[in-house]
Amino acid sequence: MSKSKGKGKKGNDKGKGKKKGKGKGDAEATAVVKKLLKTYEKNCSLSSSQVSPHVRKALKSAITDEKVVTKFIFESMMVENEGDLPVLFEPLIMTLRQERYTYIRDLYVWDYPISYENIANFLVFQSLFLERPYYKLRLLELMDCLIEPLSISRFSRVFCLQDQLTTLNLDYNEFGDEGAKYLSEGLKGNTTMLSLSLCFCGLGVTSGTYLGYVISTTAVRELYLDGNNLQCEGATELIKLCVDQAEVEASQREEEVLRKAEEEALRLQEEKENRYRSGTELSEGESTDAKSPPGSAKKKKKKKKGKKKKKKGPPPPPPVGPWVYKLHLADNGIDNLGEGGSFAPIICMRLFKKLLMNSMCLEEFDLEDNLIGDVGGRELADGLTYRKEQKMPGVKVRVTHRMCTDTFNMIVKLGSGLKKKKKGRRGKKKKK
């Protein structure tokens, strides 16, 4: 009988169209997310709430991709017709709690009122995700949620105990200077928060002092404050400790350079003296060296032993102190109309010039929509020029074009590359 030409049996093609790489972990992830979606839909029906379209879409997409969901976006919806149910936040929190869903990492809440009357419901979320160590929430965004100062007071009490949250965004919540004060008190002792965004929050001059304390005593190194009213005085209070620290570090770097130069000069002097001494000894003992076999004076090269590769440990904790990496102060009334008059922008820009000249860690600096004037612009241009001459890391800078064209072009040339901060939702104009 003739043998078949390698073709398989016709009846054995069932697994032909199956995806490869499905493991136990994928099956478990799918089961977990399916159960989460089922429980969420059930809780919505029991709470007289609509299912959030963002949450449903994320869960169904995760089921298709066979993976868990780490990012949740929750946004309220307008009730258009009479009898339509609202989209409530409580069913989602209830579901995550019932299923003990510990995979959540990023949570975005948009346009959902968390005023003082509704804060009790939100505190359930707070006690669950911010106070429990097994929920590893790292990013929390509560944008345009009507958060009031007293709500900030209650909400920020857990930050001193929180060791996972690194990014907090409270944009478009007009809690003002009082809320900034409560927030700074809540962040006291925090060592993990790295990024804080408070754009369009009604912050005034006093908030500069509160936030200056935050950025100087915690690990926060990115501060987004666009659309507030810090003015020149508040901006000065915000960065003055960072400027002092940068000047101290610059002085230490100069001392280190001088010390290394002195050590190098001393080493060269010693080498010169050793060569002189060795030359004198050779001239005196040439007959002795003539008797020695050729090649005996050559030093044997030591075999380099292979270095053992060091195992990479966990990254070190972020530094705590007055360092700023990204500072956005667009549209903050930094001009000559506030206290201090015409000289206020110049004094403020001289302080920023010192920061540019001395800070090695500064990466972004945004002063768009602030009328700093031509003299203030030249201060910034001089700081950027000095930074380039000293071969320090570049800084992305953005300023208004309302100054001398040559000054503006110089700033753009030396500090280009800064783009507007991306929002997770549509931008809103500053409320007046």
C-alpha cells in the first residue's frame, strides 16, 4: 500500500483555528473579569443606576484580550429623558469590594459630584483603596468633581499612610487656598507622591506658600498649576526653597571640581617625581641591568578576572526634599498688575533664572499666558544661555510671545520642545 504524503487526518482539524499561547493565567484572568462584569451589572440594577459605558467597554475588551483590567475610567452622564437612570459611582466601588479586585492601578473619575454632601459615599472608596495595603492604586484622577475644601480635609487624611499612590490629579475643582492648605497638611510625611496636578482650582497667592512646603518636604517633583492666580508673590514663595537648594548643590559641584583638579595636579606631580627618581636609579645601576636576561624587566600582565554581575535590586525610594523636575504655571497672573507693581515680574524671573542656572534636575518649565515683559524674558534667556555654556541638561521652556522678538526667539531656541499637558477628557476654559 502506498503511504500518505504527510497530510493529517481529515477528522482531526478541531484545534486548527485555536489561538496559541493561551495559558492558565489567561483563563483565570478571563474568568475574573467576566465575574466582575456580571457583579457590576447586578449591582447597577439593584442601585437603580445605569452601567458606565467606559467601564463596560473596558471589561468586555479585557475579556476579548484575555487579560485583567488595571485602568478604570468613570464619567457621569447627563440624564436626557425623564425616567432615565443616572450613572452612579457606588455600584462600581461595591463591585470591586465584593470581588476583592486587587488588579486596579489607575482610576479616573470625571464630572462626578463629590461635594461635602456626597463625600460619605466616596469615603467608602477611600477607606477601601487608599487605606488597604493590598489595593495597589498608583494614579487617582478626580477631575471636575465639585470637591470642596472640607472634602479635601477629609479626603487627604490618608496620604500620610499611603505608600502606593504616586500621581494625584484634582484639576477643575475650585477648592481655593483653603483646600490647598488642607491638602498640604494631608501630604505631610508622604514619601511616595511624585506628581500633583491642581489646574484651575481657584488657587491664590497664599497657595504658593502651602505648595512650596509640599514640594520642599515631600517627594513631589512634578507640579501642574495652570489656570490659577498665584501671581508673582505666590510663584516666588513656591520655588524659593528649591532655588536655595539648587544654589547649595551648585556650590558643592564647584567645590568638587576644584578638589578633583587639585588631586589631578598632585597626581601628575607625583608621577613626574617618580619618573625622575627611576631615571636616576637606572643610570646608577646600568651594569646590573645588563646582566639580567632580556624581557625580565617587563611586567606580566595580570589576567582580568571576570566580574560577577550584580543582581539588580528594587529601585531606591524617591528623594524627599526641595527638588522640582516639572513646573507648569501657565495663566497664573504673573505680571505687573499684582502686588509689587512693575518690578514684581523682574524679581520673580530673577529667581527663576537662578533655578535655571543651578538646578540639574529641572526638565520642564511653563510660563505661557503670563505677561513677564521683555526684561523678565531676558532674565530667562540669560539663565538658559548659562545652562548651555555649562553643558547642563536641557530644559523645555514655554513663555508668551509678548516680549522682544529676539528675546522670545532665543528662549524658543534654547528651551524648545514643551508641549501642552494632555488631558484625559476635553479641556475646559478657566472659570471667572
